[in-house]
Amino acid sequence: MGRRGEKQKVVRMKRKHSVRLGILLFLFAVYLLVIFIQTITKEHVSIYEVTENQIADDETIRGVIIRDETLVTTDTAGYVNYYVGDGSKVGARTNVYSLDESGTISEQLAALDNGEITLSEEDNRRIRNSISDFRQDFDLSKYSEIQDFRYDLDNTLMEMSHLSLSDRLDQIMDQEGKAQTAFQVKKAKTAGILSLSSDQMEDLTPETVTPELFQNPHDNWKQLRTSEKVEAGTGVYRLIESENWSIVIPLSSRQLEKFNGKNTMTVRLKKDDLQMTVPCSVYSAQNQSYAKLDFDKYMIRYLNTRFIDVRFEFNHAKGLKIPNTSIFKKKCYAFPRSFLTQGSEEGGGGTGVFIRTYDEDGKPEERFQKTEIYYIDSNENAYIDAALFQPGTTLVPVGTEVSSDTLFELNTMAELEGVYVCNDGYCVFHIIDKLYENEEYTIVENDTQYGLETYDHIILNPDMVKENDILY
């Protein structure tokens, strides 16, 4: 025992750091990190609820209008006055315009044209409709359309007054006397519909259409009516001699497949939302495929239109809509339906087949094999999962004498298109009856035997699961 007051000597013990423990903790942290990264990057099984829907394979393509049209030009220089309006139907020998070389008679006609015109109720209605159509379709990004609208109104008013101008024409010419030699009244050579605008494409034919034409497919019309003196050879009006007209549309290789074998097409002209079924033909020119749609009415509605958007409805189907990623092909064995039977209650029941096996001594035995029936076709052939049976497995008939003639070997394999349904938490294969498909979705028949029903839950990525996999 030490003495009181005597200092005791304390010896500090050195701690031993466990290297092994540090390594284990580090490895565990790395393991947790790897698990976390795999969890957030791993693709998960996706489920889709089937609903009833419809698919319309619509496509809008811009085409070019081709008509039987001629641009009429002047023989000499002078001032032009018209006696018919834009869009008027003219007969052969109808007074269309006059050409005044000096301008004297044109001034008198202009003065007469500035006089008062009494508008009928029908005239007022036409003007109101023109203004209403302009207001409805006007777009600030297309300010140049205001000029076209002005010409349309001018042409409408001119058509209303051309009869009075024609009545006064002989009187004015008699008063001028000698001026008649410098004044010519031009008549229509053939009957047709008259237009007072041109885009210099009157000679266009299906054979002369080129791919370059569609690089900037926009109308580029020029009004032919002018108060200025025109030179000889200047276009003064366009005459369309037939109600028959066509729309030529360039086709990609994908679009060409949709047109092949079709003699008619149902189209909708977007400008007027006008739908009709018309003759259709496909041809090639300038290393490009085209479709030509032929019309025999409504030409006047598109008199001053060259490029037009045409909407096609290639296919239309209604049923259950499913994503294409959910569809896959299942390998199956096909055999006569007569081999199907029901298992005993002791063995769990269910539908299946009896198969022949052999014991160690080579003696044949019969064993019931339960299996899902995927499909029974019109020839009474049943389809089962090929993964459950070895090639050459022998099926034993039920209710008939067993012999070498009545046995059936599973060798005939087929593929069925379908999806995995997981309504009960595990994967079950169901076939599909396709009605229509596009690049993303397929429409299948609803509520068919062995098929899909509304609100079924299907697997979007079937390559990640197998038959009877439990998901939840």
C-alpha cells in the first residue's frame, strides 16, 4: 500500500486500430452505392391499361393544281378595259375586254365606271360574304392578302357594272369616229371561266411537274388588271376551258406504299374542308413518284389557287389501343383440339393433355400435363406454350383406343402474336387480333376469346419477364 501523498504512476495503453474493420466498412459503403446506382438506372417493368380507342391514319400533303387553262395575251400595246369580272363564265364571242391604243375611250369608260351603280340585294349579299370570308381567314403574317382582297372586291363591282358598260360601248365608239381605228374590242374565242390573275404556270402538266416545284410550294399570283398601259404580248386574262382538273402530289416511299393498288381515294381539301372520293393514279416523272387526283367539279372554287393542302385518311379502325412495344411473338405447338381434356380434381384439375412417358424398364406410361390454351383456330387446332414440352412429345388421345395411329407427336410449331396480361399480379400470355397498326400503336379486336378486354393491364416491355412471373 502506497504512502499517503505519494504520487502514483499511471501508464497509458496504446489503442489498436482495426484495419480489417475499416476495410469492411469501406466495402459495405461501396456495395450500398452500387445497389443504389443499379436501382435508379435499372429499367423497370412498365404496365399499361388497355382502353377502347380509334386510330385514323391521316396525313396532309401539299399538292399542285393542274387545269386546262390558257393565258391570253394582247396583240398590240394599249390600255385595257374589262367587261366581265373575275370568275365569270363566258361564251364564245363574248366581249371580254377592249384595247385602247390612245387611251381616249378608256378615259370615257373610266368616267362612266365612276358613276353610281345601283346594287341589288343579291349584290349586297355577295359583297358582305366577300368581306366576311376575308375577315375569317385573315392572318397578320400574310398582310399581302389585303391587296388580293381589294382586287376581289374590284372584280365583284366590275362584274356588276359590265353590262351597262357594254350597252354604252357602241355609243362611245360612234361619238369618237376615227378613234375606232385605235380601239379594239376583244372577244373570247372559246367558252370557259375567266380569271384576272396569273402565276405563269398555265402550261403545267403532270409530266412536267418536278420535285423542285415543291421546295417552295406557295401561291405566287399576279393581278392582270391594271390602269397602266400594257405592252404587246402582255397577259390580260386566263381562260379555263374545262371543269375537269387535277391535283398532283409528290410521294415518299412510305406514302407510295399506301397508294399502291388503289384506284380511288377519299380526300379532304383543307381550304374549304370539302371531302370527296375521287379517282386516283400513281405515276413517276423526273425520278419522283406522284399521285394524281382527278376532279370533275368545284373547279371554280379553286380558280385562283395553285398549291393546296390535301388530307388523306388512309386507314381507320376502332377497338383496343395498345402500344407496339407490348407486342411479341410466342412460340407454340399446334395439335388437334380433340387431345384436350380436363384433369382430375385430385391432380388439381384444369385443362391439359395426356402425354406418354417411359419408366426405367421402357414401359409406356401416361401422365396428365396441365397447360394454358392460347388459341383454337378455325381448323380446330389448339396452341400451347412450346417451352413446356420437348420436341417430339407424344400426346395420348382421350376416349378412344390408343394405338400408333391415334398418337400425336408435337413437332408442328407456330408463332402467335400477343401480349402479357398481368391483371392478377402474374404474367399470362394473350393473343391479339390486329385491326390496324401504325408506327406507335396497334388497334386490336375487343372482347374476343383468348384475346384482350377493356381495362386489361399489359406489360409494355415483355422482354423483361417470362410466362407466370409474379410481379406483385
